[in-house]
Amino acid sequence: MSIDIQRRLEVQLQRIRQAIPPEVSVHLVGGGVRDIILNRPLHDIDFVLVGDVLGLARKVANHLGAVYFTLDESRHTGRVLWTQEDGSRLVLDFAAQRGPDLESDLRARDFTINAMALPLEGEMRLLDPLGGAQDLHDKLLRPCSPDSLDADPVRILRAVRHAVALDLHMSPETRLQIKSAIDQLPRVSSERVRDELMRMLGGPRPEAAMRSLDGLEILPVVLPELAGMKGVRQSPPHQLDVWEHSLSVLRNLELVLELLGPDYHVDNTANQGMQLLVLRLGRFRQQLDQHFRQELTPDRSRRGLLFLAALYHDAGKPQAYHEGENGRIRFLRHEEISARLAARRGRALPLSNEEVEYLVRVVRHHMRPHHMLQSGRKPSRRTIYRFFRDCKSAGVDIGLLSLADCLATYQATLPADLWDRQLEVVQLLLQAYWEQRDELVSPPALINGNDLISELCLAPGPQIGKILEVIREAQATGRVQTREQALALARGLAGEKYPGGQRSDH
């Protein structure tokens, strides 16, 4: 384990130990033990014990100044959300031991790599009844028992997630259990399916995860709207069918985020096109890191939502397919159909209203940076203002998605000048959002609705909001800069709307 990770772990565990009475025996189990063996930083730690589990979890939360909530009172499971000094969050789950002893508890778990335990107190000797440490060494994913996946079919999705994230190969037994249990997956709660999918999409190599779901015939069960994309041809400059193109978008989006991420290293920049991306957009690295740390809903990452949107951005193309007499294939208004499909899947998973709105915005507007490029001119102030008016903070994500979409469309045939212009469009969008917000994205209000009512004697109603929106856009384009100019424009607009003087009586 690296010195930094080891020291951090020691500090974290010592703080937790201080809150636990010496007579209470507590063990680390599951993924936390696996990550310690793999020298990975911990984000989640599971604990098992016998006794007052929920009371102990509350005591730990109080000691750490963390947030506690009960996950399942009947099963005696509680969660502590501990925000670290650097702003990162550690999730501590406390559960009652299941079975007569700890080994029985471990043998009832999903995979051998998650069936290991370490005592929180004293010498940290590994309890590994099923050989999970050796399986980690051999890069093997193996179920704990012959009925492990039938007992809880959501483990099918977890198998894919672990195999992809940890670069493991599935044992023949694992694959057989997956095929046997697929028809049981619909009985799993949609919330649990959602959580596994979002972890998969928010983790490493989401493209590989989707290919695995497809190859194991799981995809039609969990994301049925995507099945029709396979084999749907596209005209040049597209090089791939709709399904392969979408997977390529995932792969390229991961590359774009990696190159613009906080852990970027110059050696990661493989070619001139990627070097140009870093040159153009690298200055937004810190803002992008903070942007993707923002969660629309606790415990689900914005990154995962963006990859879900990327997966669905062309889902409507099979329905929008039209081949002209000249053989040219077009997909008119496919983004609208795709947005409806994404919304339907978002509600079925079920995601929060805010997350569904985000999905719809990204998918519906994903073509707009491309249209800006096609105009042959730099996007105007009005274009940029309207883009963020409609897309809000998702405009940042759409800009990055447009880069991945461009790379996936052209593959090796991407012209250097087109890539440069695509980067310029996204640079201008990010620059506006983070460096020119008051001028181009969200101009500070010069007047408000009360001003229109008192100064122009307008009656309250929808026209107030419409006039204020026209003024905001005029500010963004530079036509209005003062309160007096804003009121003058409002008077003109009110006169056009009410030429006969239909105003409020007061």
C-alpha cells in the first residue's frame, strides 16, 4: 500500500476506533478489505458486529461529526456519511452479523473477493475462508456459493461492475450462474438495479461494462430502449452503426474527462489531437473537477448521469431512420425521440426529477455545439446565452459530450481543422460559463417584476416574465447595460404587447 493511502487509512480507522467501546468486537468486511489488499483508497467501509448495531453507528457518527441515517431497521443496518477535511466523503455501513459466526456471514456473501474480514481492534489478521485474496491475485471473479446469484439476482450486475472495474475475468461458474439468474432480475427492485447501473456508468471503463452487459444478454433486461440501435447504418462521416458509435462515444468521453481531470499527467496525452484538447481546455481543469463533484442526488455521481445520457443520446435514431432516394441516411429530430426514451428510462430506474431533467437536457440539446460549428462562424453572444438559458449547468456536460461525439463519428478520418474548430466552440462555451457568467450566461438583473408593475403599470401575469427574459438576452448581447435602457426596452415591449394601453388600474 502506498504510504499516503496507508497513513490516511490508519488515521481514519483510529478515529473510528475511538468511538467504539473496547468490549464490542467489530470487523471490516467486503469491498473495504478488498481495496486494502489492492492498495486502493477507501471510499466505502462495511462493518459487521453483534449487538446494538444502530446505536453504535449513531455513536460513531456523533464522534466523527458525521451524518447518520438508518438503512434498514428490521435488518439492523445503518450508514454514516463522514466528510473528510479535503471535502471527500467516506461511507461507513454498519450491519448485524448474519449467521451464528463471522465465517457463516462471509460464506453467505456474493463473491469470494468480498468475503474477507479484518478485525478493527488488535492484530489485523485476515479471515478468508473462501480464498478471496488468492482470487484477487489470480484476477478471478468467483461466486461464494452455487446459488449466490439466484439468491440475489442484482449480483449479476455487480459481477459485471467488479469484473470491469477491477479487471477480473469471470470464472465459468460465474457465467453459468449469470445465465441461470437473468430471468430473475426483473424481480429485483428498480432502485437496486439503478444503483448498480449508476455505479457502473460512473466508474472506470463504462464502455466495457456496457459491452459486457450486452454480451451476457443482460442489456435488454435493464436498458431495453438500446436494443434497436444495433445494426442501424449511418451515412458518412459516420464510420460505425448507431450502437457501436454510442459505445465509442462512451470510450472517448472517458478519455476527454481523464485528460481534463485533476490527476492528468502530460504522458497521458497520446496524440496531437489530444494535446490540442489539453491546450485549449486544460485551464478549466479545476472548475471541471468541482463541477463533477456536484451531485444532483446524494450517492449518485454527475459523471454517471452524463454517461447514461451519452448512452441514450442517439437512442431515437432507429425510430427516426430515413433513407432518401440518393441513399443518404438521415435521422431528423432524433434528439427529441432520444430525450423521450431517456426520460422514460430515467423514471423507470427510478431517478429523481432533477436527474431526469438533466438527462433530457443533455440528450435533447446534444447537437447544439455541432450546429454552432456548422454555422461557419464563432457562436454569437446571443447563441451562447440561449444555449445556457436552455441547458443550464448541463451545458458544460453537453460541450464535453460533443467532443466525444465528434471523435466517435469521424474515428481516424477526423480532419485536424474541424477538430480545432470543435474545440474552439467548446472553449468559448466553458469560457462563458466560468469566466464571463455575468456578461453572457446570467446577467445580473437591472429591473424586476415589481419595477415593471410600478413603473409601467403592468398587471401581474406571464407577460412580466417574458419582458424580463427579453431584457436579460439584450444584456447578454450588449444592447442593454443600464437600468434606464432596461426600462426603455420594457416600455417598448409593453407598447407592442398592449398598443391600446391595456395596463393595470393602479
